[in-house]
Amino acid sequence: MTVSVLTEILLDMTRINRENLKVRILRLADLKSTGSPDDLASLFGISKRSLKRIVSEIREDGEVIRYCHIRKTYVTEKEYY
């Protein structure tokens, strides 16, 4: 395999991993069990800043996700009220 093919494979894997993270974050938010941003970032082994970028991407994808300071967890719109 050439370097460009390997690079493309790695990029595809990164995209897949990122999409999987989005799905997992949304599931946890539906269950109101993400914990704080620090907790969630630690759970996935990413930085808090990376987590916030992914949450922003989720919003850009049209999902409604918010952090509830009372519950100390991310929640989805259907679970927010």
C-alpha cells in the first residue's frame, strides 16, 4: 500500500470514530447521564476542548443538545424540560 492509501484509511477511521462518539454522546444525553464535560471527556479519553468541538458538531448536524447545570449533564431537547 502506498502512503496516500494508508493516510486515507486512517482519515476514514478517524471520521468513523468521531461519528461513533457523537452517537454515544447523544445516547448518554438522552439518558441524562453524561456527567460534567470533564467527566465525559475523561470517559472517552479526549480533552475537554475536543469534547466541546464534538458537541458543536452535533449541534451543526441539527441535533439539540444542551448542558443542564442543575442536573450536571448534557441533555437532548426532548429531555430538557
